Amino acid sequence: MSAREMSMNAQYRGVPTAGKTGGRRGPVPRGILYASPLWLLCSLVLLVSACGPYPTSAQTGTGSVSAGTTPTQGNTTAQTPLPTLSTITLQVVNCPSFSLNWDNLVKTQQHVNKVQRVVCGSLEGSGTLEALVDVRYYAGNSRLDFYVYDNLYGTPQQTFAVKGLIDGDAEISQNGTIMTAEVGPKDAVQTTPDIFKEYQWNGSTFTQILSPYLYPDMTTYQAERDNALVQQEQASNSAKKPDLWRLSGTQVASHLALNIFHWQNTSQQVTFNSKKTDTIIVQVTNVGPGGGGFVATLHHLYAASADIVEITQFAPINGNISLSSPAAGALASSPIAVSGTTAANGNILGRVVVYSDTFIAVGDTGAIQHATTSGYVQFATSVNYTLNATGTQVGLVVFYPTAQNNILVPDQAVMIKVFLAS
């Protein structure tokens, strides 16, 4: 094929695109190029007046593409529409009127990505004003990049950026932190966000932090989302309100015992409740096989009495059972070294499980063996885990001791919240 033929043929290639929720679309069929005698005559004698340039695809509006016409033999033309891109509509929230073109500021590319949302707030300290800029891609996985800009009344300066969040979201929390959600790239089914992170200004940059929450939410993003869900249920006229248990300290504690520890029969007792300090302490006793129990300290989200409650501290009833490593808030990597003290009642002490921020078990030691079969003993082990993405995630290391010489019947639990490094 000559260079001219290749050039003209390329003008008829469709542009594959993908919408936010759609799959990838194939290219538009090529025009018929080689059957036209008129085209051949033009290429030989260069009759420019008779053979003008072929029309090409043209952009029309935001988030869509229209096509030109494709000449064919004779006097007829065939219209070849290109696929339509998803529409990305700009939203600006809590921002003064700036004469800023956000797409120009971030340097987005037409039909590749676009600024979807700009939220202004105080991110770098009290009294400051910054902009969180979310950039969405027209790709099948609806990827998101986000940027933080300060000096908004002068020449905006980028102070932070995170890119490549699959089906991602980035928002400003009620505490003035950046909270994000994304789908794990290694998930077998990539439909629901399951990685949640939070970033806070430390005086010079933004760093990833841990929220104070342990259960039922491990991150601020999850907690704010669940709180909004409960508020909607309360305001609705529907008889089905399945999430109202999140408003009760005893129900949250018993929910943990049932859904994570798998204790089928428990009793709950509120041992302390102070509206002044917004503190609720609940003791849960396992009345099923193995016995034991735990004490949970809970607070309302942002200390608002109408909001959901979250477990922020957790301890086994037996105060002699503890973990000495890893330390709370530590950056752990696989395998995690775990050590502590527990009561022995047989040669199986229990097991250690590592949970992701959605309480999916990503690591498990199995039965921890020990030569001493009675009394309090110190133990050390390690646990491997596998994450669904590179980077640092939020997780829990939980030790389940057993007094039954059986890891399926734990009687206590010790929970340590950490960062998990891939």
C-alpha cells in the first residue's frame, strides 16, 4: 500500500471509546477506499479541484463525538457515526466565584478525561481555602485522578495528587481530610469500591492516616456513607430500615460478635454511658461454647447524638490476654510478625487473622501451636497476607485465643489496627 493510500485509509478508522459503565467498543468500520475509479484518477493526475480532502471526525459538545461523511462510489454518501462518549458534567461545590478554567488548570485531554467535580474547603489548616479537583476518565473502568490546589485567589499551586483510582471517588470529610474510595485492580469482580483511604495535611504535605474507627466501619469514607444511609432510612416512609442497628451501642457490639467472631449466643450490658463525653461502653459476653467476651468503647460519628455509633476501642474481658506486636498504627508488611500473651489450655493457643478494610480475611495463621499446655504463655508467630492492590491499605490484625484447644471456638479477641503494605 502506498503512503497516500495508508494516509487516506487511516481517516476512516473509527475511534474506540468506552463509557463509564459500558464495555469497550470496537472501531467504526472503514470506508470503501479501493473500489472508486474517481479516487484512483485523483491520485494519478492530482486533480485537486475535483478531489478535495476527505472530511474527518469532528468534536461536537462535551463528551460526544460525531463523524464526517464517508464518500463512496457514485453520487451517494454513507453516514458513519462514531461511538458516543459518556457525559461528564462539571460540579463545583462550596467554591467562591473563581475565573478559573479547571480543565486548563489540570491539563485534561479532550475525549480522554475531564474535570468532574471541584470541592473547596479548608484542607491545609484552619482558615485556609483549597480545592479538591476530581478528574474522571472516559475509560471502561471510570478511572479517577484527584489534585489539591491552594493559592486559589492568585496563581493556583498543586500541593498533592493521587492518580489511577478505578471507579474512584475523592471527597472532603467533615473533618477537613481527603477521603477516597476505589475498586481493587486485582479483584475478581470489579464492581464495588473496596479500598478506602484518608489523607491529612501535616504542615508540609498530605499523608495517609488511620481513622479512629474499628467497627462497623474501618474508615471515615465508609462511616460517612453509612451515616448518610441511616439518615435516609430514618426519613423514609418505608417499613424496611435494615441499617438502624448502627444507632445502638449494644446492637453494634453484638453485630461484631455475630458477624466477625461468629458467636451465636451473646449477652450485652451497657456499663457506661456519658452524653457529656459522648462515650458508650458495652460488655459483650459469649454465652455459647468457649465463653469469654469483650469490652467495646463507642462514640457517635463526629460526636453528633443523632448519628451512627462506631467502636473506637476494643479489649478482651480477660485483661491478661494481649498483643505486643504489631503496634497500633504501625506500617506492616507481609509476613507480619505477631507476638503476645495468652492463656494456654491445650497445645493450640488460637489463631491470627488479617482483615482488609471491608473485613475480608486476607491472611490467616491457622492453629498456633505451643508446647506449654496450661497457664499464661508468650507466643510469637507470623502471618502472610495478600492484598488486591499495590500501595498501603487500612487493615486489622486480630488474635483469636481459644480455651477449647480448637481454633473454631475462640473465647476472646484482640484487635490491632494497622497499615498494610503490599
